[in-house]
Amino acid sequence: MREVELKAVVDDLAERRRKIEAAGAALSFEGKISDRRYDFPSRELSARDEVLRTRRYQSSASTKTFLDWKGPTEVRDVYKIREEITTPVEDFDSREKTIEKLRLQLT
């Protein structure tokens, strides 16, 4: 999958949301998102402009965790574009042990 990202400061969240929904968009998640990024002690992933992270989505209904790898960033106009591979994590403790065995550290 290719991720195309644009970050912006929003002046009026309610108004922007109304306009986006009027254009046909639908809210897909509302809740807390938390990330953990990992790298080797040598910072090898950062040197290659790659990211390995876990992302946890927490809402009142559920908690879901994903392991993501992101490739080097390409910038086109104001958009960041990069390859992204995502997989769900069903067993958080096993994922933690796997990261530890690979000698990856939180960054």
C-alpha cells in the first residue's frame, strides 16, 4: 500500500468536519491513538528513512493494535508518500517479546 499524507493545522474542527462529511467522507475512528517506534541501537532504520512502529487504537468499543513498516519518504508538492505494510497484532505480549529478541529499542 502507498500512503499519501498531508498534515495541516485545523482552525475550526467542527466546521472542517462538516464540510468533509458534506463532500461524502465518513468518520472511520474516534478515540485515542498511541504509537511506539522502534529502531536498532545503531539507528539503522532511521538512517534508511524507514519506520517500524506499533499503533494502538483505543475507543469505548474496542482496542486494536497494528504493526507497521514504512519505507523511505518521497515528497511531491506538499504530500508525503511512502510504502506502508500493516498487520494486526492479536497477542501484544508476544509482539513485545519478538521486538526484544530482534534487539530493537523504543525510539
